[in-house]
Amino acid sequence: LPEPGTVEFKDVTFGYPGAEAPVLSNISFTAKPGQTTAIIGSTGAGKTTLLNLIPRLYDATEGEILIGGVPLKELGREAISQNISAVPQRPYLFSGTIESNLRFGAQDAEEEELWEALRIAQADGFVSEREGQLESKISQGGTNVSGGQRQRLCIARALAAKPKTYLFDDSFSALDVSTDAKLRAALVEPTKDAAVIIVAQRVSTITDADQILVLDHGEIVARGTHEELLESSETYQEIVTS
Ligand code: CTP
Ligand code: MG
């Protein structure tokens, strides 16, 4: 069996219910633990849809997705939520406290572990400045924190769960370049044994990924490392220079 956390797509096709054309066609790849798999492609290419199939927000129309060699449908909801942390493109906070938001998926974590997750996510500074700190209130939808703070709290939440698979959907877009760089550097150690899948807009942030999948109109049109794709893929060159 592949290692726990391994994500395998086998010839996956997906169309939204009621839609005529599929949004994803014949997607095959393997994201391995200890590696970063980046997905890049223009808006509407199907990147978010692809990520959303992994925690079963939708089921593949054709083909199969396996986690650690087990088909998603046999895994069960609990195993999926215990093993996979997803930071969605529009990160969501629940009304409650910062702590209750961080404990979603990490009920038994020590308080120190929550702070460690906040430190990695570059969120410890603003949390410690808020009155009540971990007990500070978050309003419905997280409207009383900034977009970048919301993003970092959702990243901290993902880290606190200590999953085997991380899904980041454009999760660093609201951060300034310097915070983005610090956060990425801090993420290396805690995610080093996990399978990490990152959807990115900025190529600069994924140049050291182990594999990059170039998605265009729902198909993987090229794959490889940054250097390989610069040589082989016109679509990639266009993304790099755009
Ligand atoms: N789509 C849809 N129904 C949804 C979500 C998306 O029909 N509930 C369609 C979109 O209109 C688009 C395609 O599915 O044509 C792919 O959408 P998405 O996966 O969200 O594309 P991304 O690559 O994530 O685009 P972006 O970079 O803008 O996030
Ligand atoms: Mg998207």
C-alpha cells in the first residue's frame, strides 16, 4: 500500500450536477508524503474543484481517488476529516473564539500546540495583541479580522490538526510578500512528512515544488518541476511571464 497521506487521482472526470460539460477530465497524478505538489492554471481552470474532490465535497463522476491506497468512498467521513486539512480559497471562521476556531479538528490539542500553530502561521503576533488572546471573539464569518488574518488563522487551524495531507487553495494570496515568505519557510518543518498540495496564483511561490501540474480547461496539459516546465510547456511559460 502507498504511504498514509498519499493522494492518488486515477483518470478522474468530474462535472457539476446539471452541467453538460465536465469541469475536470482524465486527471491522474500522485501526491506523495514528503513532497509538495503545486497546481497552477488560469482562473476557472478547475483548481478549486480538483481540491474539493479530495475531502469529498463532491464525488468524481468517473475514475477514482485514493488516500493511502484506500478509495475515498471506503474511507469514511471521519477518517477523511482526521487525515486531511484543507485551507479553502475563501477561508472561513466560525462565530466563537479564536481557540474554538483553532480546535476544529484538534479538540485535544494542548494550548501550547495552538500557539505553536499560530507561530508557524505568522498569526501569534496579532492574536497576542487582541484582548483575551485565544479567548478573543470572532464574529460570524470572521468579519472582525482582516482577510490576511483570516487566512493565517485558517492555516493555523490546519496545522493544529496535524494531518497527513494538506490542501492549500491559494492560501497565501492575501499576505504581503514578506509574510508569505516567512510563513512558507516556517511551514517546511511541520509539513515535511505530509503530502502537501498547493494551488497557487503566483509562480514565484511554487518554483521549488516537487511537481507542478499545469491545469487548463480541466485538463492537466503539462507536469514537471519548474525548470522542466520552463523548457517544455508554453502554457507554463505564459503563466510565468503574465
Ligand atoms: N463551477 C461550477 N459550479 C461551481 C463551481 C465552479 O460550475 N459550484 C465552474 C466554474 O464556473 C468554472 C469551473 O467550474 O468554469 C472551474 O471552477 P473552479 O474550480 O472554481 O476554478 P479555479 O481554477 O479554482 O479558478 P480560480 O483561479 O478563479 O479560483
Ligand atoms: Mg479556485
